[in-house]
Amino acid sequence: MPTTFIAESRAIEPLRVELSSCDVEPIRVPGSIQPHGRLLVLQPESLALVAWSENWPDAQLASAQDALHGLSLASLPAVQASHAGGSPVSLGAVRLGARGEIGEVFDAAVHRSDRHLIVEFEPASPTGGNEAPIYSLGRIFLPQLQGADTVPELAALAAREMKRLTGFGRCLVYRFDPEGHGEVLAEEAEPGYDSYVGHHFPAADIPQQARALYLVNHFRLIADANYRPVRLRANDASLTAADIDLSQAQLRSVSPIHLEYMRNMGTLASMSVSIVVDGRLWGLVSCHDHAPRFLDTGTRLACEHLGQLLSLQIQSKETNGEVAERLALRQLTLQIVSHLAESDATLQHLVSEASLMLRVMRATGAAVVLDDEVWSVGDVPERAQVQELAGWIAGLGVDVYESDALATHFAPAQAFHDRAAGVLAISISQVHRHLILWFRPEIVRTVRWAGDPHKPMGGEGGRIHPRLSFQSWVENIRGHSRAWTPAETGAAGELRQALIGVVLRRAEELAAVATELGRVNKELEAFSYTVSHDLRAPMRHIAGYVDLVAQTEGKQLSERAHRYLAHVKDAAAFAGQMVDALLDFSRMGRSALKQRPVDTASLVEGLVRELRRLEPQRNIEWQVEPDLPTLYADPLLLQVAVRNLLANAVKYSRTRSPARIAVRAVRNELGEGLEVQDNGVGFQMKYVDKLFGVFQRLHQAEDFEGTGIGLASVKRIVERHGGTVQAQGEVNVGASFGFVLPLVPQETIEKTASAQSPAANGEGHA
């Protein structure tokens, strides 16, 4: 039958090459493969032969075609593309095993591209059984990986294991920074190989389209950099290389520019395994050899699996670290908000807590700008410089601004880079120039490159050439501060929300800002809910990982390690309780009131019975007066408030035997309510204004457990009903806490009762 070569589709003409051509070269559709295997391109439905590599002998090609026609579509379910938005989506390669119908024994695999089935054949190797490379990963490597504490330790283990698996002369593990440059974290190399550990590779070494391809195909092997590409053949003369997508093909021929790059590096064989974290290309495991090297299918699968295990462990380490960082920053943020709430809520009071203000963003200086006024703490630029910078940031119209190289965006910053090479700023107002800024000084960073990253690529005759030198090249990078982390910028945004809420809540008394106040109060209302809601899952993850480590590695851990794990789990449990309490506290302000008459005598009787059951060993003398009032309130919220007061009395009278707790009615000109008195540890009256604040505690958490939200919840519930709270105390004598709700006219009670009756809701009997 007549055949034609598939035309080699090249977007770059050899004699007219621009330096950016690496980013447009058709690496996904080269129209050729590497010569150590063979390839067939089939029509998905009929399995008709569309194209094939020209290294098939005619007889074997017919045998291969016959063998594949013997495969029904039902035998290849995993390669049938699913459809998302009408476009086929590949579900990955399916191993067809060793096939000998074609005279030689090949390992065959098939995957689905957008238009074709791609079948690849590579020389088969004997199966290793239980000694196959992939099994050693589970027995030896995975436990080592789980025991590593840091990402560099993970990288070192991966480099060592990858070299053992593959036999390559040098194995590197490196990660990409935000600018795309690669930093070598770990290396295993034989004598005679240059060492690149601690070196950086410029981002230009891996073009953007190659990075995108690493996300599609996580494994790439170039067995011999001097290979001659094997072209594809087809019956259809109109078929071009652009019609056959080889993105996921292991045999895909690579760019001649990259092959030249390898030879310049002294490498004749290379292998790369992608490290993918949260859907982004985090880094690569890259292996090199001075001589050609082929890997069998079993070894390649083990390498791919190693890359997946490494990616999961890195993601776990980074996620846990970020969760811990966010939690620590949120605690500092809440302290700042609490401090400001206790003052008159003017932002200049932030600098009065200098240490807290700097610690929350790990800065060396901070400034508060309110129009023409500046208050600062730590090492900051001159007043006029701060004002100029604040005006520029305010003009950007962003809520949060961050930069670790300020002078590249704001030229005047060059004059004070020693104090403020980096800045993180939040804008508190959309109308006025009200900003808070944190500063970090310049850190001169020494980067050791594998070759000069600034030397342009080029060559004779206009053809692009990769760089020739990989010798160490040291560069001192100036004008940068330590970068702001996502957790820090996130905490700045949350602090902005909280500060807006605090400031405008205080400003409610001013009629001029009444409209704006309503909007910001909603932001404050959502703040605690957002903080608590976002932290629930991380707390469960921390506790879950502790349990997982204890279950899987318990026999290998020392008693001290078990004790440390127990401390971590207890801390996570306490943080979870605090998050749940904060979430409940937030919901109290968001739910609608459903008020009705509530018999507080029955309510108190039930709660006392519940508390006795919870602590049966305690000697508590309860004194409940018989004339407790009927209050007009939301029954569920009132129960929460009374339970908090009673539980508070039980907790802080723990050191007394007997403990005496009295519950009595309160009736005055403001209305009616309840008061709970105990003979516990008491408190100093100078702290009475702090007792009902969120996270306000007068005693050590080691002495009395709790989240510091109970009394704040009481106050919120009472104030939602239009009431007031009160407290009296004396150290080592006891304390009393109470509340009063306003009296409600009888006609209002009757009207509400009528509206809530079954008949009014269509629920009466006919």
C-alpha cells in the first residue's frame, strides 16, 4: 500500500530564529519519536491504522495491526475519553503488558489523545515479581519519606532513592521559585560529575510550554541525546504532525535545542519526574548520565510513583506549615483587635503595642498614616517619605498591597531601601488616606547560578542555541527584602476587615458616618465567622495526622515522641474547641430571634440537673430561689446564656468544698432577669469591663479550662434582646454575674403567641 511521510511541522524556520522561539516550538507535535521504541496511531472507534513510526519492518507492522484489531473497545475501557464540555479528555495510559505477536517481545501501552489512540511499544524486560522496583518503594522508601521532618530532607531521600532505582550518574531534586528559577535542594552524584547542589538554574532553561507539558506528562526519558528522530508515516498525505498530539507519549521526540542543551551539559541521557503540588509545577527530579541509558517499564513506573509520593509529602509538609503559620498570625491579629477594642478605637493606638505590631507581620518597622498624620514604631523611612509612599499606595485603589522589591515599582523607595526594601500595606478607608504599613529592610542575597543567567542565547546563522557554560556564577541580588508569605498577606487582609469593623463600630455615635457604619458592621459580623469556619478543617487535619502517625509508626516512636504527639493532639483539640466556640459566637449575632415567654424556673432546674450529672463527684450546694421570673426571650439563646453563667460558677468554685451557688431573680427599673452567685476564686473589680470581651481571661488556662468566649456569648445574647449584663466580684470570696431583659407589654406577648400558634400556621385540626 502507498505511504507518505508525515510532514515535520515546525513553527520556526531554521534560518530565521528569534530568541523567544523556545516558547513557540511545537514540542507537543514533533511528528517523530525516539528510536528505542515504536508507535502506532489508531482511529479510536474502529482501531484503523492512522499513522506509525517508520522503524516498523513491514511484516511486523502488519502483525501489530492484526494484533490490535483483535482488541475490542470493551477491552480498553480506561482509554475511552470522557467528555467535558464536548471535548474528549484523556484518562491516562493503560498498560497492555508484554506482547509477542510481532516477532519480538514489547511492553505495550495505550493512551487517548483528543483525536487518536496512541499505542507505544518498548523493549520488554523480565518482570521482577516481588522484587520489582515499585515494591521496594513501599517497603523501604515510603517509611523513610514519612519520617522526614523538612522538605530538604524529603528531597535528599528522593535523590538517593532515584539514583538507586535508575543507576543514573547524577540525580537532582530542585524546586521553582515564584519567578520560575530552579534551586537545587539535593543531589546524589558519582565521581566525575559536576555538583550543582545549592545552585540555581535560570527560568529560561525551561520554556513555559515545556513547564505546561510537565504538568500533563509527569515522566520524560531521553535515552540518548545523540539519537536520530524516527519520523511517522501515514496513508493520508494531508495528515501533518500538528494533527497528532504526542503530549503524553513516552517516546515523544524532544526539541533539538534541548538535546544540544544536554550535550553542552555533558549529558547523553536524562530523565525528569514532575513534582506537582496543588496543581502547580513545584519542581523536578532530574537525572543525568554521561552515557546513553534506557529504563525498562517497571523502573519507569517506580520512578513515576516515587514522584507522586514525594509530591504528596511535600504538599503535606507545606500545608501543615501554612496552617500553623496562619493560626499563629490569627492569634496575634485577634490580640491587636482586642487591644484596639479596649481603647477609643483610633488607629494611632496600634503603635502603643510596638512589639505586637511588629510581630504580627514579622517586620522591623510599622507606620499608621491617617491623612496628614503619621505614627510609627521601629525602623521606618522619614515622615515625608512615608507620606509619599502612602499616597502612592492609596492611589492604587487596592485593599492590600505587598512587595519585596518596592523600588522596582516605586522609584523613590531607592532612597530608603536599607529600611524599607519591602512593604506590606492595608488601606482602611476608600475615601480617606488611612493606611497601615509594615516595612522590611534590604537583604542582599547571594545566588550561585549554574552558568551566567544574563548571557543571551544565540548562535551562528540566526539559529537559537542554548547556553554553553554551566560553571558556577555568583550574583548578589540587591533591592529585595524577605518575601511576604501568603499567610502574612492573608492575615493583613483579615486584620484590615477587623480594624474597619472596630473603628466604624465605635463611630456609630457620629451621625456623619452612620451609613458607612452599617456596611462595615456586617464586615465585622462576618469576621469571626470567617476565621472560625476556615480553621475547623485544618484543626481536624492536624489531629488526624497525629492519629495516623501514632497508628502507623507507633511501635517505632519513643515514649517522648508519643508524649509530644499527645501534646500536639491536645493543643489541636483545644484550638478546635475555641474555633467551634467562636463559630457559635458568630452565629449568635446572625440568627433571627424567635421570642416567646420562657419559664426560667424550669430552665434553671433542668440545667442544674444537667450540671450535677456532668460532675457527680463535686460537693455543690445549689440554692435556687422559688420566684424566678418569666422572661420574654428566644428560648434557645436564653438557655445558652444561663448555661454559660451556671457553668462559669461551677468551674470557678472548683477549689471550694462545699461550693455554694445561688440563683436568684433580679428586678429593677430596667426590667427582670437572673443573677448567679458563687463562692469561688472571684476577681478584682478593676477588670470588670474586660470580663465580657472575646478571649478575655483573668486566670491561667492551666488552672481553669475554657475558650474565653462564654461570657462574651452571654453579653451578645442579652444585648440582642435589648438587655444589660452586670458583674460583681472579690478575690477569694466569690463572684456574681447577672443580666436584665426589658419588660415587654402583655399585648406584644399575646400577639406573638397568636402568630406562633398552630392554627395561625395552618396546622390546626379540621
